[in-house]
Amino acid sequence: MNVPTRRLDRILTDHAVTASLLVRLAAGQAAAQAIAPILSELLPGFDPLRAGACDVRGRTLRIWLRSNAQSTKLRQASPRLLATLQQRGLDISEIRFGLQPRNRPASPMPTPSQDAQATAQQRRNLLNALAFSEKLAPTLHDGTLRESVRRLRRTVERRLAETGSQEKR
């Protein structure tokens, strides 16, 4: 059996999903090439032609940056960037700036002692809410507010039971 060979770009453009991704990629690269001179002036060392630096979705260009300072600097220059894009015939009406996920400060993982402290604090908060609901319920006349306090009490009791069973694990 002889299978005819086809170019990869032809194969990818035959499928709707990959074709739309290729169109977005091409639009992002065209936008990056159009604004590269301005960006090199404003942010030395930033390469908008690097893969993933610029992304176009619809009429919005998103530029992924390394820091908030870069984002602030480019926000001030966004009218100039938009004008350049429109002069080059690109249909972009908005520019958004984002931080690259790998450059965001990571939230530290809590240590076991911090987890225990958080659980103990949550339990104290639930006990306080339970005591408050026990004091509040008798002071209310029959009605929807009293029923709400009773539901609150049942919810707090259920969560207390859940935290108690988690501590035993």
C-alpha cells in the first residue's frame, strides 16, 4: 500500500482546530513583527518574536511579560502600539498585558504545622459561630430569620463534625 506524502502544514490546515490555532499563531507573529522595534526600544532584552510572547484572539493582542514593571511601562505605550498595528493593516482593537505563569511568584506550600494551625483556627471560628447561633436563636421570634439561624447552626455543626473527623485521620 502506497500512501501519498503530504506536507505537515497541509495536514494541519485540513482540521478546523489546528487551522484556527495556526491562524492565531500567524496573527500573533505578524503583530509581534509590527511592534518589535517599539518594544525593543521600551523593553531592552524582551523579544516579542519568541514563542508565546504575543497571542491574538479575535481583535485582542495579548503580550506576555516577565514582570509587573514591564506591564506598567507598556500600558503607557499602548496607544502608540495600537496605532502601529493599525498602520500595518492588522485588525487589533485592544492590547492586554499579562504575566507569564512561570514568572509569577509562587504561593508557598503550607507546612504541616501551618495546616494544623489553620485547622485549629477554623475549628475555633466554627465553635464561636455555633455559640453565637445558640445565643441568637432564642431571642428571635418565629419566622424566616429564626429558621435561617437554625439552618446556620446545623451547617456549623456539620462542618464541626467534618473537621473533627479530618483531625482523627
